[in-house]
Amino acid sequence: MPIFRSEEMVLCQFFLQSEASYACVSELGELGLVQFKDLNPNVNAFQRKFVNEVRRCEEMERKLRYTEKEIRKEKLKLHDQGENPRAPAPKEMVDLEAKFEKIESELREVNTNNEALKKNFQELSELKEVMTKTQMFFMAHGEDLHSIVDDAHRAMGQEDTGIVTATQGSVQLGFVAGVIPREKVPGFERLLWFACRGNVFLRHESIYQALEDPVSGDPVYKDVFIIFFQGEQLKNKVKKICEGFKASLYPCPETPQERDEMLRGVNTRLEDLKTVLSQTADHRHRVLVGAQKEIRTWIIKLEKIKAIYHTLNMFNFDVSQNSLIAECWCPSSALNEVRTALKNGELLSGSTVPSIVQMMQTKKKPPTFFQTNKFTKGFQAIVDAYGVASYTEVNPALYTIITFPFLFAIMFGDAGHGIIMFAFGLFMILNEKKFTRQRSDNEIWNTFLGGRYIITLMGLFSIYTGMIYNDIFSKSANIFGSAWRMGDYNETTTLSEYEEYTLDPIYFFRNGTPYPFGIDPMWQPAKNKIAFLNSLKMKLAVIVGISQMLFGICLSLFNHLHFRKYLSIFVEFIPEVIFLGCLFMYLVGLIFYKWVTFDASESQCAPALLIQYINMFMFSSKLPNSTASSGALVPCSQVTFYPNQQTLQYVFVICAVLSAPVLLLVKPLVLRSRHNRKMLLSGRAPGVKSTEALIPNEVTAEQVNPAFQKDEEDGNVKQVNPAFQKDEEDGNVKADGNTVSRSVNSEDEEVPHNGPTSIFLVEEEEDDFEFGEVFIHQAIHTIEFCLGCISHTASYLRLWALSLAHAQLSEVLWQMVFSLSLKMDIAYIGGIAVFALWFAWANLTIAVLLLMEGLSAFLHTLRLHWVEFQSKFYEGDGVNFAPFTFKELLKMDSLEDLK
């Protein structure tokens, strides 16, 4: 089963002809099942073979990014039509470069002209405002300079001094007019006052219509000002201050006739500029709309080209054969698809020399690859967040699909809340195509959408556990009729007639008629409801937790068998099962035994589980007398669950204690004995470290690949593979009719041949055996397991704690909020309060119970899986399979997604 273990991976070596390499890599990228190795790790990125092609791609990417920015500035959307164009041939790069260059140059020219026209338009608009405001100012004073001087006097608090001479008729006033940003007006006015010592007269007025910045297009707010002064010295000061504040000065005639004539000319030029700007904007819009239709296709094509050349830079170039040599990991089940992709690449490139695929043998750990779909992807992500599975070890994701939502539902058990969660998850599933195409930027929404199947299952399981708890928005449903009756009841009397009561099986329960499914609804209003649910949910938490831990230990057996660690089966798996079974599975057995054996009439004499379990470790058999519900001591003849219980418990404790030293000592001692025997056989004294590296050893081909068989006549190894044929004339091995010239090993070194084809096992230098390290590692494992069984069992009690907390929060929210409206005596007030309090109750239910409590239960479920469950069998030290694929390029909206 592929999801039970990772896919079997093989290390392959490709021999690709130079003219076909681009097309072959393109086909492999479309396939997405090959992870290439970098065969040039010590070569600088700027010294690789295809660095010039990568630079060309980056230059085209820059041009496309500029075009995309202009499209977004025009507020045009980049529509996703599901395009998936093939990677263009290398010769098409020239056409793409010319097309991108043309679009960029055209846009830059249009933008430059548009910017110049907008700047001119802004200046004319400012001049128009200056003319208009100045004309209004002079018209208000009737072109009389004396009235202006009087205003200046009044403004400066003077009578016969200042900018006016002794004879007013000889006053010569000059003025300048212009515009200044509105936020600079206060500082501008103060500086004019202090620099000119109050000898200037400033008037300003706001331009009500915002102007447009010619570069950024942002709105700009400015004021028109006019400054009166006397003399050239003040005139120079005023102009320098205007220049410092980046104020724009405009010529303003002194006579009203000249101002009117100039204003008419400005209006005419503005109308002409509006026409030109409109035509320029239309032309720019047409260019951008044309680019908008193709830009996503161009982006995908460009990124595919760039990815192909980046991958080709990882290959070795064989100058003598004019070929590229590549090494890659791929699933063994996909070898035929890989060969087909290479053949398609050869056909596309027109190459007549076929590509060669050669399997390699290595001791390097392959990457981990799981075939997932949209349903299993979320659960696999939960496991991978803890650690990627080691190659071919048991994958917990298969069991997480069931156990994760089930443990969540135990803590979140409310059928009403589960219905809401299930409906939300189902809504996302039914609209997943629509939401996936929208590609929202909201990370929280994307998280919910990615886990839509997890949310749906959590809601579904919560409905199930909510029905078991008989808890629906903190209320119970009496579907089958309660089985509780008074001891002296009649057919017309039920417990619902009693406002407060304590359910006691001795007096109330009618034997033989339990509630068919879940908890009886009469527990809902009972006084001892919490005590009953405490006992039930605590026992359920212990049963579920110990069962899952035992299941995790059993899964370790499959790992030991798969990796042929038979010693670990006897010195790790069996002692762990004995330890957990004798101490904790025995407790689970006692729980079920007590449930099955003792009925309501004998419940007061049932031995206490906690006391029995403590006595088991204390080797004690003293048990107190049981206490009836009335509080009186009731003598019970039965102080144990079954005959010979104490003897069996002693045996269990002794077996559990003896399994600990077996788990601690046996494996290190056996490994040291094996190592010493190996050293003696190799002629070295035990404990002496080896200084000689192992050289590659040739192994028989038929041992590693059944496609190779040994010829009994000449003793040579021959390959029996339909992809390779031997030419009877020259004796060479040919692949699809072409000669295989040589073989290259994983270290890129040519090795000698023995027959037509040889397979070499590349061995790594073995680490020297260190008994101390092995013993410390085993001691840590033993301590972690023995103490972990205790702490992990206690950790599973969070199932009980969070379940009770969720139920109590739900009940408090109902009683303190919504139920208040149902208890009001005045009908019309209660009717209004129902709507208001229901709205508050619904919002608090979603915010607190669904979101906050749901997140809390989700995190606790993660903890139980990562620590308590997976620690029993899961190593999680693998490396994820990262294939070369183009699929990720289809998930981005633009080039900005690559940053």
C-alpha cells in the first residue's frame, strides 16, 4: 500500500544528448516525478554552462514584471483561465525577447510622453488657478493699491509705517503669485514674516479641486498665494524663500485686460491637452489590455524556461560524447513514465540518438515520497509537521485519518457544535474549485480551506461522540425513552416530575432496560451528573489512550520486520509489549471486567479500581469495606474482582519489572558481541579503530537486479532487458539500437567493466562501533519508554478534562445567556429578548466554543499524536521528496508570488 510506506525509490543516471536535453528536462518537469541531484556542488553559479540563458530569462522576467506592474496600475485583473502552456523551444526565446522588448519600450515611451503631458497639464491648471484667484483678488480691491496698502497696515497692526512711504502716492508695490503644497503654508508664512521683518503682505487661498501628481498619479492639494512687497531686495528674498519651499511661481500681468487674455489662452491649451491625454490613455490601455490577455501564459512559459536551465546547470557535461549526465531519484513505479517522457523529448527535439537510463546502486538514504490526493494531503501534512518519515518506515498518516478526528471529537463531543463544524467543512468541499481559483490572501482562510477535509471529519466524529454523550448544545435528547423509574413507581410517574434528584441505581434503575444508544437523558438534570460523567469519561480516556499506545508499539513490529531488525523484535518489541500489557492493559481489562460483571444491585460491593491498582504495586491485599449510597458501611464478602487476583497481579508486576533490564542491557551486549566476532574474523583486535576506507566492491549483477543473468559458458554477466540488446556483429550492448559507450558511477568516476554491463555498489565508510554510545542510546530509550508509559497514560486524561470543560462551558453559556429569555414572565419582553439573547448566544458559541475550544482541542490532539502515539514507532528523520515539477508555477497569480 503506497500510503502505508513511502514509495520505493531508485537512483537513476541519465545520458542525454545536448540537443535533446532541453526537451527531455521539459517533459520530466511536466511529469513531476524526478528529483535531480546537483552534480556541480562546488561550481559557482556564475561559472555554470547555462548561466547566459538564465541571465536572459531574468532580463525577460524584469520586463514582464514591469509590464505586470503597469497592468495592475491600470487596475486590470490577471485572470486565471487554467492555462498550462508547454515550455517553448530554445529558439523561441528570441521571439519572446523581441516581443517583451517591444512591449516594454512602447510602454516606457507612452509613460514618458504621458508623464510630460500630465506635468504640462498640471502647470497649466495651476496657472489657471493663479490667474483666477489673482483676478478675483484684484477685483475685490478695485485695482486700487491704496486699499491693498491699507489691508497691509491693518494686517500688520501699523498706521503710517512699514512698507508705505511718507507720501502714499509715491508707493511702488510689486507682487509675485504662485502655488505651494497646502501642508507647507504655515511654515512658509512664518518664514516670510521673520525673514522680511513684516514688510511683505501675503494672501493665500486653497485650490478646492485636487491636482494629480504626474509621476505617481496621487492627489495633491495646493494653495494659491500672492505676495506684495516693496523694492528689489525684498523681491529677491521672497523668490529665494519660494524656491526653498518648492513653490511654483507663475507670471501674472498687472492689468486686468492682459490677465483675461492670458486666462483665455490657458483654457484653450488645457482643452487641447485633455484631448491629447485622452488619446494617450486610450492607446496605453489598448497596449495593456493586449498584454493582459497573454501575460499569465508568458509568465508560465518564462518560469518553465528558467527552471529548465537551472536544472540543466546541475548536470555534468561530457565534452567527448557531447552529452549531459544527470543523476536523480524517482519512484521505481514511475520508471516507465520517465522513459516515455525522455522519448517524447527526443521526438520534440528531433534527436536521433536515444537517451540512456541506467539504475545505480547506493547506500545513500533515498528521499521519502508519498502519493497523496486532496483528501489525504492534509493528514500527511500533520505528520510531516512533526518530521518526515524515514525511507519506507510505517507512515502514521494512514491511521491519523481516523484517530485524529476521533480523539478531537472525544474532547469536543457536542452534536450541535459538530453539525456546525461539519456543515462548514462540507461547504468548503462543495465550493473548493471556486475558492481555489480565487486564491485569497487571507492566511487564516487559506488554512481552513487547506484543512477542509480534516474539519469535515472532525465535525462528523463530533456528532457521533455528541450522540454518545447525549449532548446537543448542552441539552439532551430523549429519543428512545428513559429507562430510569422510581423504586415504588407506577406507570404514570416518571423522574421528570421531580425537580431535583440524585440517580441511584439501587432505587431508580429498572434492570434490563438500558438506554439503547449513548447516555440516558435523565442524567442531564440529575445532581450527580458530573460525578457520573467524571467516572465514565476518565475510564474512556484511559482505554483509548492505552489502546492507541499499544497500537503504536505493534506498528514498530512492522518496522523491525521490514528493516530486518530481528534482534529488536526480541529485545525491544516483546519487552515493551510485556511492560505495557502487564501494567496498563491489565488496568483496561479490569475496567471492562467491572462494567460487565457488576450490575446495579451489586454496585455498592464492587471493588474500587484505584485501590485495587495501588495494592497491585504495593503487593497488598487489604481492602476497606464498601460504603453504600446512604453512607453506612456495607460488609462485602467480595474484596477482589476474581479468584487468585493477587497472585496474577504479582506475576504481572514481576514480568513488567524484569522486562526493563532486558530492554536496557540485552541489545547493547549482543551488538558488542557481534562486533567483536566480526573484528576477529577480519584479523583485527576488538576495539581497534579502522583507518582504511572501504573501496567500492563489485557485486554480482544477478544479486541486485534479476534483469542480469550469468552466462554459464564464459562466466560473464549478461543483461536480459528488452530495453538493451546485444549486437551480434560487434558484441556491444545497445539501448534501443544504439551503443552504450561507458558506465558512470554515482561518484562520477569511470569504473572497469567485467562483461558487457557491470553494476557497482558504492559503499560508504562504516562507522566504528562504540559500545558507550550504543548503551547510552538504549538507556535513554528504556527510560523514555518506561516513564513515558506512565506520563503518556496520564497525558491521555486530557481527553476527559477537555470533554468535561467543553460540556460545562456550553451549559454555562446556555444558562447564563439564552435561557434567561425563556424564563421571563412578560410575554412581549421575552419575545424581544429571545432574538437579542439568541444573537449573543450564537456569537459566543461560534467564537468561544467552536473557534477557541476547537483550536484548543485541535492542538491537544496534535500533541497526543506527535508525542504519545508516534513516539512508540516513528523516527521521522527522513528527507522529503522534492521533484522537479512545473505544477507549482500554475499556482501563482504573477511574478510577485516568486519573491
